[in-house]
Amino acid sequence: MGVAGLWDVLKPAGVVRSLTDLAIKDGFQANPDKKRGFRLGIDASIWFFHAEYGREGENPVLRTLFFRCATLMHTTFLPLFVFDGPKRPDFKRGKKINKAGNALIPGMKNIVEAFGFEWRMAPGEAEAELAYLNRIGIIDGVLSDDVDNFLFGAKTVLRNSSNTLSGNRANPILNSAGKDDKNHSRIFKMEDITNHPDIRLTQGGLILIGLMSGGDYQQGGLMRCGVTTAAALARCGFGDTLYEAAMNLERDVLLDFLVMWREELKQELKTNSKGEIGRKQAALAKSIPDTFPNIDVLLSYVKPITSQTMGRESNNVKITWGKEPDVAKLAGVCEMYFEWGYKEAIMKRFRTVMWHSVVLRILRRAVLDLDERGGGRRSGGSKASNGSKVGKAHCGTPSKMIAKHFASLELASPSKVYISGSESEEEDEHRLIIKIHSAREHPSTDGLPEYRLEVAPKQLVELAESGIEGRRAAEGPDEWASEGEDDDDGSKKKGKKEPVDPESHLRLWMPACMVKLVEPGLVRDFEDKQEQKRLKKVKKSTKGAASTGDKDKSTSRRGLPSKPASTDYQEENDPFTSSARPEVRPKVKAKSKPNAALPGRSQQVADDDDELPQFIAPRARKIILKKVAPRNEPPPKAVADDELGEYDPHLILNLAPTCTTRSLSTKSMGSSAADIPPLNHSKPGIRDLTKKKNSAPSTATGLKSFFATTKSSMITTGKTALAKPTQNLILGRQNPASLHGTTKAMPIRL
């Protein structure tokens, strides 16, 4: 409906947004006019038009309207339904308008009133009245798929997101997760349309597009003129000048103005002087008749019939936005119009469709009461019905609040209904909100923080049952039991099940900003539990890390490396290198008393002796150096036979069984150090640990004293020939052979 193809032109200015996020942030939190809701105008005639496609049930049109209203109440929208009035145009969209009114209007009004929505009768067209109310700030936006709302002067339009409307099924609006949650819509604002670089259209420009390409009042438009060409002429300013003239000039003067205006329009089509059209269109310029534009159609857009033009602005004060859904009346409407209007079916429907919306409205009403009391300050703290201490800022709910605002019928035995934190502790079983189970930020609400509440609907069930008169009964004993229950995510659980107890608790997602105001005690309890869980996880992870460290230390004590050791020590200090990793022995820390240099050794050598290599057997280590502080470098590696180079014989100890550990000394070599040929060793300053007091003299001479005489061969390393055991030496491990009397020798680097 409206101007064909104009939505495509305006699409770049549309912002995809969750309806829940819009209602909460721009309505409840922004709090326009202190109503705690987003005031939304709806053209009832459009709803009737789409509801006529319903084919199910006893009253399919009213049934469709009922469930659409239930969906609309799922968030903090404050709807205003506007019905067409008697002064609307006689012809629209090429058809004569029946002004008698729709026969379903009385039933629709009953449903709207039961939901607590506002409604009014427009003097003329509903969409023109809605645009006027939006322009003066009575409503915050218009829910419609008719683009003509902008032509009448609307400021904000929520394009109807239903997949059954305007071809939306083929192009659904997806959320940030790429899913069609049926809760997102494109929001269009006039300021965005005007300022967008690819659009740059004003209300006058949109009216010009409607006149040239065709609209509801003149479907034909101009021959050979489409939306693109009309939009280009609108950017040239022809729409703005036309709108200003129609607003300010009398009808006779306006006719004279149109003659001059039309000639300028033709000239632009011929020359394209402003470069907006793209090419010259002389043929279109010649085809424009002298009667263009139709002055009546122009004035229908510029000066439509509204309550303002009729002098009925006082009707606006009748819109109070103070009504709430009447649970008892809703049940009575279902019993009156629908074939499932018996007690069991109504309770089942209300549990899956209505209770979420009713609880949301109860929270909103509690916040309104808090606002009226000036922030909910009390003379001292009170105790909530759940036993928790409530501070001064706690809202709570006065007794009988729900019965007062959400039911028009008095219960036979009225009982108080409480939100947590009410005035009495004796009604714990009647509390509406029990606890908070979890929190989330879901893509369906654009990440709006929400709490999942456990709700006890007992009082709501009592209110609904009070409105049922019992005029209908189930057609069969198992009719309702055969239907599955809706899951929390909206999916249907298939299979035959027993009816759910209508008073059993259910869990509902509610905006966190509302819950924090109404139920601060429950929010604190929930956040405390979450913090405890977080600390428990941190403690567990810390304990796990400590256990891993203890395990590494235990592994080290058993002689197994907990992590790969650095190779700096081998590269800098050890001439023995090998690709094999030696077994690491635990280091022995030295006492605080400094070590004295051994006889015959320089002080520099003694200072360098902070630790012994870890491959020395513990017994030998204890005897040779008792007070040696280990370095923090890793141990050296073994070396292959062909990698041996030139070595100082003073660095090698013979641990053969014929020589005990106590008898290790330079005398066991059979000659002094001077008798040994000097080697060109690149590592000076290495201590000689072979000298010991009371060492037994050895009769062995030469280099033979360094190695065992059995199972050995000779290797030549440069200038010096050294004995080489036939069995490969693995350094870095304790050598059992040196301690248990075997005949194998082991060279050791100190």
C-alpha cells in the first residue's frame, strides 16, 4: 500500500533493531512523558485487512487480532489503535470506500480494551491522524507497512515485521546471529531519510514522488515516470517548493503558482541542469499535462483531515496510557469469541501466551508506583516476604496492587498478591516472583540484559478464572491433553501429554533494568551467588595450578625433569655435548658459609666453584665438596665418541674400583702436573679437585691412571691420546659402576 517502490528507496536509512530493545531503551528507560513505555500508534484498518486472511476457528479475524495483541504486549509497548473516521476520502486505491465501517470493530474494541490498550476514532484517515499524533509527540512511533505515513508527516515508522505482510516472508529481517526470530524490524526516522547521502528526501519530496509515480489517491501518476526519476526531481527541490506553496497559499493563488512551477519542472527534465536525473528526458517533459498535479490529491497529503483540522485537539488529553490488561476480562473475551473458550483451554493458552506479558506489565506498574512515591524511599528498611532485608530504595508492591490494576472483577475471597518485598510476611505462598535463576544477553533482544525469573502464577490463574462464566465445555475428554506444551524457546513439544497444572511455577525472561528496580533483594541474592560461583572457579583453577606445580616438584625429586631445561649451560661451560637428554638430579643448595679454596688452587678457581655437576654420584659429591651451592643452569649432556676434542687430564677422574673415592688425588696419576704436556684448552680457571689429604700413593703412571685397563681402547684427540671406554658414557646420571665395583670408568667434568 502507498507509493509502490518507495520502501526500496528509503531502505538504506532503515535501522534493523529488536522490538524489545526499542521498547525498553527508548520507552521504559528513556521514559518519555513519564509513562515508562514506548507509545506506539497502529492503524486498525490495516490489521483488519491482514486479519481477513485468517481461516481458523470460530472467529478467525478476531482470533488473529487477539494473538497479535498478545504478541504486542510481550514488551513495554503502549499501543494506540486508531480507526478510520467518517470523513475519509470517497475513493482510495481506485476503489470506492465503504464508510459504513467494519462489522468487526465492536469485537476489536473489546479485545483492545481487555488488553489495556488505548483506542480512538479518527475524523478522517487513521494513518493521517497517526502521523499528526507522532508529529506533535503524543505517540513515539507508528507501526505500519504503509509508507504513506511519511507523506502525511510522520517522524518515526516501524515497518511491520510480520512475515505474512508485504512480501516479508521471502526477505525476513534477521538478527545479529543470522536468524529470523520474528522480533526484529526496520526502524525509519524522517531525519535519517533527509540526512542520508543516498536519499536526501524531505516530506515535500516524498509527496512529489507520490504524485509523479502514483499513490493511493492517484494510482496512475505520470506516464514514463518511475520512482527513481521522481526521487531525482525531489532532490532538486521541486517537492519542497510545492509543499511550501500548498501549506501557505490559498487555493486560487496555488493554481497560479502551479503553472510556473510546472514549467520549471519541464525545463529541468529537458536540460538536467542540476545533474540529479542522470540524463535528459525531453519526452517525459512533453507528456506532463497542464492539470498536473491534481490539487485535491496534493492537499490530501499536505492538509489531511485530522483532529487538529477539525479543532478537536482536546481529544488528545483523553489518552492517559494508564490502563493495564484486565486478566478476568481477557478470559471472558476468549470464552465469548473462541471455540476453545472453556476453562482448561483458556488456562493452557494463558500460560503459554499471556503470563509473560502480564508479569512484564506488573513490573512496569510497580515501577510507576515507585516513581509516584519519589523513588520509593521509606522511613527505614523493611523486611521482604522472602526474609531478606530491604533497603529504602526498594520498590516492592503494595498489597492488592495486582488485583486493583489487572482485574475488573472482585474475587469471591480476595487474597493479597505480592511481589517479593511486600508489606506482609504472612503471604509467602502468594508471592509472584520467587527467585532469579540465570541471566543472559540474547541476539533476539540485541543483547539486552535479561533475568530468568521463577514465577508462581497462582494469583493470575485465580484472576482469570474469575472472569470465566462456564458457558463452554471441552468437546472431548482428551482434546486438550493431546496438545504439546510450548517450550521456553517457543518450540512445541510434540506428543500426547497430561495437562500441565496451571498453578505450577514457570520461568520467564524479563528485562534486567525492570527487575533491578522492583526486586533489588532478589537481584542481590542472585549476584552474590554468581560471585560465589566465580570465586569457586578461580579457587579451583588456582588449586589445580598448585597441584600441577606440586606434581612437577615431585617429579623433579624422582629425577625426572618437569619441563625442558635450558641449553645455556651446555653451550657455555660443558665440552661434552650430545643429542641425548641426561637425567636431571636434584640440586643441593650450599650453606651460607663460603667455601674455602682447596690446596693448590687459585682463589679465582675457588670462587667459580658454586656447584658441582649433577652427574657426580651423591657419595662422591659429599666427599669432594660438602658445602657447594648449585648453580641454576641445567646439567650438561653426554657426547658422542667422535665429538671428543682436546681435554685437560686434570679434569678427568678415574672412578675405577681399584681407586676408592677417598684416594682421589693428583698423586694417583703417578706424576706431577708439570709432567703432563700442556694442552691448548680454551676454558681457563678450572679447579683441580683431585687433591685430598691422606690419599694413598698410586704406582700407576701416565694417563693410564685415569682409565680402567679393561674393556677400553684409545682415541686420538688432536695432540693427546685418551683412553676411551668401549661402552658409551651417559653423563648426567649417577654411575652405579663407580660405586659398586665394576670395571668401567667414567670421565667427569668439574
